Amino acid sequence: MDIDKVFKNNQSWIEEKLELNQNYFEDLGKGQTPELLFIGCSDSRVTAEELMGLGPGDVFVHRNIANMVISIDLNVMSVINYAVDHLKVNHVVVCGHYECGGVKAAMQSADLGILNPWLRNIRDVYRIHNKELNAIDNEEKKYERLVELNVKEQCVNLIKTAVVQKAIRTKGLQVHGWVFDVHTGKLIDLKINFTKYLKDIMEIYHLD
Ligand SMILES: [Zn+2]
């Protein structure tokens, strides 16, 4: 990759924005009020804003390998707390994607060093749903289903946090689980019934 090209691209992008609105960057500098927190995979194909047709200022973004919401990961937990409590987003999205390398790695027997504890969380999703997954003969379909179930379980992990429980109760925060199909570009809404899951887990995970 020609790194100089990146700076040329940046200059053209600035000119494009200013052509549409002379005050574009002045406005951008005033602050942010995004309404959506997007938790996606670090995969280079899953661009957050671009695939949603949104731009600077619209989305608060966190990306990691396989879009995980892990309660002892200070990074994702800080992002969730800041977005929900301070920026007061109305929607939190966990967005997985088909052909996810992290999910694929978790389906294989291999020692991947520092990645092992991270991928362990995806293996745990497999263990929770092993009956359903083992009943799928087609490996590709099984892989796709694990991507979807991982999104669902990360949404459940989201609603296990105090800040999200409080925001659902007091501000009507909505939690969404989506999958980006890299083969078609389509964003698929898994229609996660988060209020039902919240009700189901409250006996054990009720914090706020
Ligand atoms: Zn991925």
C-alpha cells in the first residue's frame, strides 16, 4: 500500500466535504452526539459507518476480534459505559459477520498463543449451543450459525452489565444483534428480543 496515497485521499475527502458544507469541520469540532454504539469485528471488511451509510459524528465505535463483549475487558466495558452513560446513545449494536476469522479459529483445534483466552469466549458460545450446532451437518452452515449465536450471546453479555440494565429501564435503550454478510453486503437484523433475554437472566444477573 502506498501510504502517501492515504494523505492524498484525505485531502480529496476534505475538499469533498467542504464542497457540500463550508462549515463541515467547524461543526465537527463542536462535539459529538452519536445515537448509536456499534460493537463490531476488527475485520477490514466490516467498516462500521460506511456499510450503514453514516458518517463522522453518527456512530461511537468499538471493534475487536469477533465483536466480543467480555466483562473483564476494560476496553469494551469503558466504551459501553461512556457511550451509554455519558454520550447517552439510544441504541447499542453488536454486529458480527460471516467469514469471521475469529469464529473460524475458535472452531479449530490449534494453540494460538495469546489468542487462546480471547477465542475461549467463542468456544464457550459453542458449548452453550453445542446441541444445535452439532445437529448441523454442513460445516459452512454450522460456521454461519456460530457467527449468529455469538452475536446473540454478546448481546446477552451486554444486558448483564449494570449500565445497560439501568439505561433499558430508565431511558428505553435498545440492544440489537446484526450480521454483516460479506458475500452480499447485506446487513441482517437477527431481531434479538433483548427484553425477553433480560427478563430471563434477571434472576441471576440483576444489578440495577
Ligand atoms: Zn471477524
